[in-house]
Amino acid sequence: MRSKMLRLVLSLTTLSVISLSANASVQESVPGEYVVKFKAHPAAMQLMSSKIQLGQSLHAFIKNRISSANIVVVQRASVETAESAISSLQENELVEYAEPNYIYHISKTPAQAGYINLWGLHNVGQTDKDGKVGVAGVDIDVEKAWDITTGSKQVLVAVIDTGIDYTHPDLVQNVWTNPGETGADSQGRDKSNNGVDDDQNGYVDDVHGFNFVNAAAPTNNPMDDHGHGSHCSGTIGGFGQNGTGIVGVNWNVKIVASKFLDANGGGTLEGAIMAIDYATKVGAKVMSNSWGGGGFSQALQDAVARATQSGAVFVAAAGNDGTNNDVSPAYPASFPVENIISVAAIDNQGNLASFSNMGARTVHLGAPGVNVYSSVKGGGYDTWSGTSMATPHVSGVAALLLAKEPNLTNAQVKQRLISTTRALPSLSGQTVSGGLINAYNALTNNTLESQTH
Ligand code: CA
């Protein structure tokens, strides 16, 4: 059987990256001011006792003396470079070190360096990477939801994609580790690499997930060699308390990597089926699918149906063709399986993204999908667009809802998410709900802001 190639639902229009940190190595400091520490030496002590002598010795105006710590703060001509000034100060044999007078800021909550980039989570009217000024409040309203829950390690989400960089500092805490494949076996060997299917789930040494890129010879290593799966994972569950990078919709969650898309973002139907079946086998309650392409496949639809029967919500990208899925179905999003949630993309002003598919009968809701900042492979971060990026926002809210109400069925989760959207004119008549996913409304079952209430 000829395999169909499936493609990532990622818009490549934004890969020309603006360097966010071109001057990251140059910390903000007071111009011309330096903190100088003297050695604990009698000559230094004597020098510090005379402000005039000290100033002459350092070719500087003495602004402040912290005698108990042998430190002075000096001002030098601000026309010289900091490097030059520090070099000059350190030439004094009595000086232990000299530093710029750094400026610090208060830390805000959540203290994520990239949080201002996460307009999808909290839109205060910041500009996006293309300079487009956001409309405050066009977001998924997750800050209020976090007052109710920040997620749960009991909720298992499968990212069916290019894998996950499971060593990424923002992902490592929330990547699933199979308890049945860790620790020592009866012979004292490490279960994670003993070549034995210790938990008898049909997959040998599946510690963080499985890799079906070579479907004929799958491996136990779902490391992301593209970046796309890591980007989606960061939106679902970037670790929210490490002070770096990003925060996801869930601060706590378990994400299992089911990889079938390769380093170029392509994968086979064969691999897709195996990847969905794996996610079903390990019991994922949410499956995030930011990919599509190919024509109708019964085999793929059957795999999605198996996932649905196991109780999973199957979230799928509507597609990036700018077309109407009611007229031209896109798969897997358009399969007539009851628990698929098909997701369109909006920008930071609430417009339907120009690339996004829509469909009043077959695309359920919208989510942030233009200039979304998240984690990528190799421990990095990047800003990408696509219904690929919108999808994990919905997967993330589904997981957050299950953290609060773990006994909901997949049908109830889907119904809740659709009925509690916030209405957006751009999505009215273009989607089933007519609205943008809203985490707070979902958790509080508030249907008053939705057109479907
Ligand atoms: Ca196993």
C-alpha cells in the first residue's frame, strides 16, 4: 500500500526570526558608574580613608563608599566604554574587581522571561513579532483559570508530532516518564534500557514515548529532531515556575511523545496510525494533532475512532489552506468521529488568520495561532504561526479542565469547550461555536459569552 505523506500544519511565513536578544549579553546598567571592590590590604584600607586620594588613584569621582565591604561606587566619564573603564580600574593593583552598576527590576508573576510574548495566554495589547498591536483581552483567559487550577500530573496528554525535546528546561518537568519502564527489574537491570517490555504494553523500553518515523522498525526514542512537537508541547505544558522561557496552559501535566513526523516534518499514514494507537495504549486522555494532509483514509479514521472509544479527546488542526472544511474536508480534523475538536487560528487582534481553514459545521472553535512563542528543540524558543499553534492551546485547556474535573467523559469535555467559548465576530458563521477557546469559562462552565449557549 502506498503511504500518504502527511504534513505539519505549520505556516512557514514567520521563520525569519527577529533576534529577541541581540544585546542579551549587555545588561542594563547606570552609564559611567562602577562598583569597585578593594583587596583586603593595608594599603587599600589607607587609600579608602581619603576620598581625594581614592579618586586620584581610580581617576574617578567617588560616589559612595561601603567601607565595611571594601567597596566604592565611582563615576567616570560616560564617554568611555564600560569595557575600557573596567579594564582601567582593574589595572590598579589594589582593586580586586570592578563591575558595571547593574540595574535590576522587580520580578512579576509568572516570572517568565518570555511571558510578554505569550499574547495567547494574556493579551494586554502588546505588539506581536510582526509589530501588530494586539487587542487586550483577545486571549484564552488562562490567568483567571490558574486561580482554580494550574494543572495536574494525573492528566496524560499525547503530542502526536515530531517528538519532544524531553531535556528542554521548560519541558523536562512535564514530560511523561513511564513508571513501568523505570527502576530496576528482577535481575537488577535498569528497566529503561534492558530491552524488555517491562510493563507489557507492547512497546519495549518506552520511557518518554515512542518513535514511529521508521514505522517498520520503531524505536523508543521520541527526541524531537524538528522542533514542531516541542513547540506544541510548550504551549500545552511549559513549566511555569523555573523563571525562564515560557509558561504553558498547564504548569503541571504529563506529556507523552508519540512521534511519527520526521526531521523535515513529514510522516506516513502508517506511522500516524501507529502513533495514535500508541497514545491510545498508554491511556492519553487528550491527543494533540497539529498535522494534516492527504485524502480520506479509513484506516486513519479508524485509529481516531479507537482513540475516541478509549475516552480520549482528539484535538486536530483545521488546516492552513485558507479553505472551508465544510466544502473541502481536511484530515484528520474533518473525520466524522464524535470527539474530534477541529481548531482554527486567530491573530492577536481576534481576526481569523489568513491561512486558517474554517467551517461552520466542521471547525469547532478558534485559538491563538499567529506569532505564538514557545519552546523548540535544542533547548531553544521560537515564534511560529499555524493552526498547528492554535491546536495545543485547545489541548491545553482540555487538560486543565480534566485536572479540575477528572471524571468528565471526552464527549463532555468537547461539549464544555465548545459551549464556553467567547464569541468573536471573525469566528461567527465560520466555526461551530463562533468563538475563541476560553479557559476560565471552561472551568467555570460559563456559557454566557458564547453564541451557542
Ligand atoms: Ca513497555
